[in-house]
Amino acid sequence: FNINKDLRKTLDSADKVVGKKILSKVILDKNSPYLKSIVINHGSKHGILKGMPALDGNYLIGRVVETNYLSSRILLLNDLNSRIPVVLADEIAAQSIISGSGDLMPELKYLPESYIPRNGLNIFTSGKDGIFTPGIPIGVTKIDNNNAKVKLFSDPNQLSYISIHLLDVGINKF
């Protein structure tokens, strides 16, 4: 119970920065069939900017798409509007785009021509977008009816606390 008290104290305090992370509480979870986003209890007052990556532990779950003074909205990876460049951990380090489909498993799009994906390949951010650092773990490939999908390492329906990784992002980038 002391751990819960310490966590609660940390989350309720004004200074949330631990290194280059801000630990935030999920305060609203939009429950829509295709639109998947959450609202957290930190915003521009705490240094959060549009485009920053949101993680559950070490796993990417989405990115900040809107900030207010005291809150921010996170677009989750399985949202219909989410697109992130990724790399597959295989012999050729195939590049792809993880594309939200509204369900629990986003799809891999734009794989190299004649590339045949297989089950069990780890997926990481590629860094090609200039926003996310390369190598953030996302999930593992799962082939479903000849479609390459990604089983996310973090369940987007079970988020209570997340961390926002602070970056040196410029306003002109977004």
C-alpha cells in the first residue's frame, strides 16, 4: 500500500518530470468503435507539446495530438487515423507503416514488394518520421488471413498511467 501512496503522491504533485519523462494519469478514455484516444492530466503547463510520444512502460502506445494548459489528448496506435513508420526485426530490417484499424491490432502497410511477413517479428519505431526516436518497441507481427497485423505489447484498453517523453520539438515540425 505504501507503493500506491507514493505513486499517488507523485501523480498529484506539480513536478512530474523524472529525467525526460512526465508520468501522467489517464483521466478519460473515449470509447468509440474506430476512434481510439485518451486524455491525460498534464498539458502545456508541464512542457507537453503536440507530437511527443506516449509510452506505457517501455512500449509506444501513441502520440500527443492536442494539448491544453492542464490536459492533453493522446492518439493511440490502434486509432483509425494513426500512422507510424516502423521497422521489423528481421534479417533485412524491412520498413513499413503501422496503421490503426480501429480494433486491437493495427495493420502493417506498405511493406516492401515481394516481402512475405511472418509471425513473431518484433516491431520498433524506425525514426524515419523525425519525431520518434528509433527503436521504441511497439509489438509483434501476427499474420491473420494474409494480412500482417501487429499485436501491441501494451493493451490500449488497460491504460491507467502513461509517460510522455519530452523531446526537443519545434513548432514548425507539426
